Amino acid sequence: MGKELDGLGYLPLHIILSKLSPSDIIKVSCANKRLRGSASDDSLWAQICYQELQLSTPQDDHGNPLPCFMLAYQLWREAFSMYPWPLVKRVKRCWDKLKKWFNNNFPEAEATLRRGASESDIEQLQTLLKVKLPLPTRLLYRFHDGQELPEKRNPKTASGSWLGIIGGYSFYNHSVNVYLLPLNQVIAKTRYVIRHLGFSSRSKCIVIASSFTFSRKVFFLNCTNGQLFVGTRKPLTDGEMIPCVPNTLIRSVHDLYGEEQQDAMLLWLEEHGRRLENGIIKVRKEGDDRSINLFPEVPPLCVTTVTNGVQVRASAVFVPEFADLLDEAEKFVFAYSIRMSLLPEGCVINGMTFVSCQLNRRHWIIRADGEVVSSVDDEAVIGEYPLLHPGEGEFVYQSCAPLPSPSGSIEGHFTFVPGRLADPGGGPFEVQVARFPLEMPDYVF
């Protein structure tokens, strides 16, 4: 074969080599000096680096520049030689997708990602906590050792943003924003829950993500089976935790030789990246705060209705940290977000246009498994009577609803008056809110 290839011109030879795997290219290079030179063509290795690692410039796994793509590929393979190569490529794609989105939409959060952990860092954690990390999670930490965490006294940055890459939500005085923990904090927080909160070390669970607001929300990785759990209202006293990823998707979490390893952490972060990339969740600004907000922004999870020029958008999110799996009446809790605004054409009633309208009352019908469990008819929303004007930003408020089951819905209407409550321009009118789901999702964030 070497003699046959040796007789080809540069272009045909280059085309043939580009169709081979990296290992076959190396074999061909051993045939003779000419083939060794062709197999060392850096444009060939640039193509391989881009196809397998999405590298557009030669660099090592820490981002350090290198003189050529051939060396870059060699160093990448050496750095991750103890892992299945298909899994390495998948984990890198996961991080690349997340970082691309953060770079375009929330660069201050991307800046908190730490340099990748070393194998010795991972071995130290495993020794101290007496666990064996699932392979995908090990690799996730080899690329980025979690996030730089905010100061306890001032969990917001100077810019007024919550920078947890998983994001969160707020309603009433409850606010969460979840960060991916660096290994040193995984060790510290896991030891804390074992020593002070009665959590069993035999469970082989470690704390891997947590909210750094004043409200608690904690995620635990089971290192034996690779499932990720989130704590409920009683995660430590009664062992109540909820799986964050469908169990059927988790497989081969400690298999060094297979090609289909996927634990809950990898699946969870891949799904998070998909939701960000598809605009299902977005960065939301509330006052001076910017953060990833987990209230869905697109159908079918977010509904939009327009009545007489008043637009209302509504969606909900499951709140696992408030769930109480032993409480038959209020087993599951959902937070919902209402965003209302007056369209540019103003409030239009019977052909008359008004430059403002003001909310007076709300009416909700809350269902669980299709049955009405609550009906609300009262004044105001969270104690406010929002006055809407054309072109102004949305008036946003959040509230919550407990349900006895993991599936339900909310629908209803608001009563507005044209003009102002103190000086109405006409009689009251109803602004509809289409039914929106309260559903415990397959992936819990």
C-alpha cells in the first residue's frame, strides 16, 4: 500500500489521507520518508483537530497556544489517554456549546469558569470522600473545575448579577441561583453535610452544585450509579431527594472501555446547553440584576395572550427545594412568572384608544390532574396595582402554587380599567391568561 500511495501526486495523496483516521495516518507515515512528510502536513491535522475537537487554532487542553496542529492533537490524546476518546470529544462539545452561549449572552458568568482540574486533584477528592467519580463527571472537571464562587457576605458581583451557570428564580422572599462547585468546595460541603446534618457517608453522594443566595438549594451526585439528585424540604432528615435526569438514560458510568458512557451530570449539562441555545431559558434583567432565569420563555411551556392591547405571558417552574413528598396535600410546589405589558397601539376598547390601563383584580383557577384544587379571586397582584403604558417594559411578578400531584395547570384573567383606577376612562374589562402547565419535568434544575 505504501508503494501505491507513494506514486500519487500531492493533491490525490492529501485527499486520501484526509479520509483516514488519525491512527491510520500514523501507520501510513511509517512507510517511507515521503509519506511521513505528507502525513505531517499541518493542514491535514488542522482538519482533524477541527473535526474531532472543534479547534480552529493549535492549542493544548488548557488553551495554551502551540506551534502546529499535529502537536496539538498529540498532546490532547496524551492528556486524556486514560479516558475513552469518544467521551472526551462529547464532553468537550458540551462545554464548547455552553461557553459559546455564555460568551454571546452572559460573558461575566463565563469568566467565573475555573481552569480544569488535574488528575491529582480528582484523586485527592476521591481519597478524602471515599468515592469514585463517574467517568463523565471526572472529564467535566478536567475541562473546568467548577466556578469561582461569590463571597459569602456579598454573593452578587459588583455589577449586581447572579453568575451561577445553572441559574435560578425568585418569588416572594425566596431566591436561588445555582453555581457548579469547584472540587475544593465539593469536599468541604460534602464533609459538612456528613458531619453536621446527619447525611450518611455510605450513600456515596457528594454535593456538586448549590445556590449561593440566602435560600438553600443543593444538588447531590451519587457516585455509585451516576444519578444527580436535588434536595427537597427534608433532604437530610428524611432522605427526601428527587432525581434530576431520567434513570433510563444513565449507563456505563464507570466503564473505561465502552463508548456509551453517560452519567446524570453530563446529560444534565447537555440539556441545560440545549435549553439555553434554543432560547427556552434566557438571561433576565430585573432592576440591576442579571441572571439566568429558569422560567421558560417559549411555547408550549410559556403562553402568550393579548386582550384589548394588554399582553400577558405566563410560565412556571418546578421548585424541588419546597417539595414535601410526605405531604399529600402540598407534595409539589411550582413557582409561576407573569409578565404583562401594554402594546404600542395602547389599550383599545370598543374602538377607543387609551394610553394607559391599570390592574384591579385577579382570578385564578388552579388544577391538579385536571381537577380544580384552588380558585382565587382577589384584588391586586403581590400587593400592587400595576399601571401599564405603551412601549414600557414588562411588569413582572412571581408567585407559587402547591399541588398534591406533579401535573397541573393555571388559567384565569385579570380585571383592568382603561386609564387609571383613580380616574377610569371606562368600565372594567377582563384580560385573559391562557392555561399554562405546572409539570414536574424530566430534567430538574
